[in-house]
Amino acid sequence: MTDELDLLRRANPVPDDGHRFGDGPLGDQAERRLARLLSDPGTGRRPLLPAGRRPRLAWALTAVAAVAALVSVLLVGGPAATPAIAAPRPLSVVADSTPVPLERLAERAAAAGAEDATAARRGTHVQSWSLGMSDGEPPVTLPQERIVRWTPDGRHTELVVATDPRHPGRPVLTDEGGEPRLVDDGRVTGRRTFPPSWSDAPPAAHPPHDPTRLRAYLAETANDPLRTTPELLDAAAQLLDNWTLGARESAALTRLLADAGGLRPTGRVTDRLGRPGQAYVYDNAPGVRHMLILDPSDGAVLGLEETFTTDQPEYGVRAGDVMQYRAWIR
């Protein structure tokens, strides 16, 4: 995926080895002029740089300043509210791919759950891109990776890392300290250890693998009756932010999504972690398009993307900008 910094790097307006920016030896004419200036005590002026050197230096400094200004605009925005450099573009469905009905994928998930008795595991591993918006400031998309692990005695740890798998090794935009800034890829921005805790209420309670009971569990988690498909999708995301599902729990969730209605199969996609998936779109919510990405083999949820469908100039966002994307790793 190409972004503005990719284009800037390839253009490389100030190369290290450019002949116009080097400090090479003086030419014969410059040497003679310098000798005359140094041997004339009556000039009262300090020696000047040889002919041609000052314009070259000034041009180089101007070019460097222009590059710095462009990078600054890309990072913090400008008068035209340039999108943040970290902002992902919406996923695209592979042309001419055959959509798989969600009902069929739910059947595959049920078959996988019948053969695989792997239980759900408390904790999660998720990579996300979330858009931060405020009045008068350009939007900033912050990519991060979060890993939560629980121990048998009820303790758990949370590790948050600034990283963007689309550009491994490249600097990452983060809001560490409350201000958007660039940090090194893999920079740990949060590390916490929590004391033992137990609860019988969702989402701490073990999720059921029966669709009806799972729906009640999700409603309690979200404190919402889940009347609409977007509400169900939000509750499913909360579940996956707390648990890594086993095959049976995953099958129950896929069945709930299939029965919810409104999720239109659109075809094959490659998600932001390079995994093959089937995309299902819900575009009946005002102002927002939801894309659900499922594993084509067993129906497990791989990711969820939310995209603006209308411009919101007060926040500097346009139709097609990604509001949030989450990719769950099993």
C-alpha cells in the first residue's frame, strides 16, 4: 500500500551522493579568485565562498526545508486537512471473486466446531487502527498491537506496542504522552500487570458455545439488547477483545451473525495481516459502512472495518476514510 512518505522517499529530492550538493574540491577559477581575495588587505571584507558555491548551498537548504515542511504537513495536517500518514485505506474485494453466502460459512464453522474441541482462552491478541478526531485538528490514525495474557491464578498482563504491519521497520505514529508523534516500530507504549481478579459476569465469564446463550452473553457484555446488526458487531468485537475463541464458540458467533441479517457477501479479500478472508458488508447504518472479514475455512472472525460513508468536514474526514479497523490473531 503506497502512502505519501513512500512517494517522498522514492523521489529523494536531496540524495546523499548528489553531485550538486557535495563539498568537492574547488575549480581553477574559484582557486584564483580566493587567492586574490586573501592577498588584498584593503578590501575590508571577509573572504567569500567561491563562485557558484553559495547558490548551490542555498538551493540545498531550501530543498531540505521544503522536505521538512512537507513531512510536517503530512504528520500534523495543514490548511487542506491532509489525511494522517498512518491512515489505512479501505480494504478492497478481489475483482471477480465469488461471494460465499454467510449461511454456508456458518455451516462450515459448525462442522469445524464439531471436530475441534479446543476451548476458548481468556486473553487476546489484536492489531488495530483507530482514528482520533477533534475540532480544529486533522484526524490521526494510530496503529497499535495489544496482547493480553491471563495466568491460572487470575493475574493478567497487558502489553501495547506501536507497530504497523503494513510497513515493518518504519516509524509509527502514536499518541504516547497525549500528543501524536513518531516513534520507532515496536516501541512499547504500555505495559501493565494486574492483580488476581475473578468474576462470573460477562465478559469475564467463559463465553458459551450455544448461539442463544451466546447472544444473551453478548447483550449482557454490551449492556444492550442488541436490536441491530451493528450493535451485534460491536458486542462481538468486545468479546474478541477479551477472549480468543475456540472452534465451538466461534461457530456459535458465526451462526449469530448469519441470523442477524443485513450482512451482504461481497467476495474475497486479503486482510491487513495478509490473511485470506471472505468479506460481508453492512451498509444500512447512517454514515458508517461495516465490513466483517471471516476465515473462509472455518468462519472465524479475522477482522472488522468501519468506514465513513459521508463527509464530516468538522472533523476533517471524508467518505471512504477508515474510522477503525481491528484484526484478531488466534
